[in-house]
Amino acid sequence: MGCDNNMSKLKGQFFRLYVEIDSVFTLLAALRSTTMTINNEAIDVTDKDGSLWKTLLEGAGVESISIKASGICNNSASFLFIRSSVITGAFINARIESNLNEVYEGAFKITSMESSGEYNKEEIFSLTLDSSAQTVRTISDFRLLEDGGYRLLEDGSRRLLEAA
């Protein structure tokens, strides 16, 4: 789906990554960039008996989600939790929410974390999370709007539900 002049544009600011800490999903603090990749591995079953066009096996292959995020290092509870999870190798529960009313939630392993800093700039980090087992995808009837500097949550009837 491309963007044209008749479609509303979406702010990247509201594409957010949450981690579960003590049974509560907490926004991962100080992020500047978040990327989600949905992977659906294809199984090639092309053989010499066919038309020599690639043939893929339907309903097979490994499905996964990869999340990449980067931001500024800090001492927030969510950042310290992430750093601790990397060191211990523990699986974490994570949720990613998009402007398109989609929420992906499941168990993830932080497969890499990199920190860096220059003498005259902030310390930054980047991390990669890979899903483990099935990730649940839900779609809500609500969407996040921005109106005059305020963020509003509304449903399809355009009634204000909650001020953010």
C-alpha cells in the first residue's frame, strides 16, 4: 500500500515498543527508531518434473517477527530491564503497536545489543529482538489521532474515548 495525497500520513512517533516488567507493559524509554519485520519463510519445492517455474510449498515455512530499535541510553526501568535481559539471555514479553490499529505481542529474545558513544555526544544503543513461538496479532477499532498538540484515542464513531 503506497502513500498518495488522499491517504492520511502516519507519524513514526506512535510506532511504539513496550516490554513487560512485573506484569505491566512499559514503553521502552528513549527510543528514536523502531522497525518491525514480519518474516514468512518460503519453502521451494521446484523440481525437474514441473514447468521450471519456482514452486512454493503452501502452508509451510517458519514465520517470525524481528524488531530493531535504537535510542539513547538512560537509567529508566525499561532500559535497565532490557540490558539485564541481554546479559541473562532471558526471553521477554514485548508488544509493538502501530498507527494502523495493529498490536503484535509475544515472547522475544534479544539477540543483539550494541552501545556506543562519542566524547561529545550522547551514548546510544541499538537492539534486535526475535520472536519465539507464535506472536499474537490483534486489530482494534481505535486509532491514535493528533489534534492541536493533543493526542486523542477515538473509535470509528469519532467519539473521544481518552485524552493521552
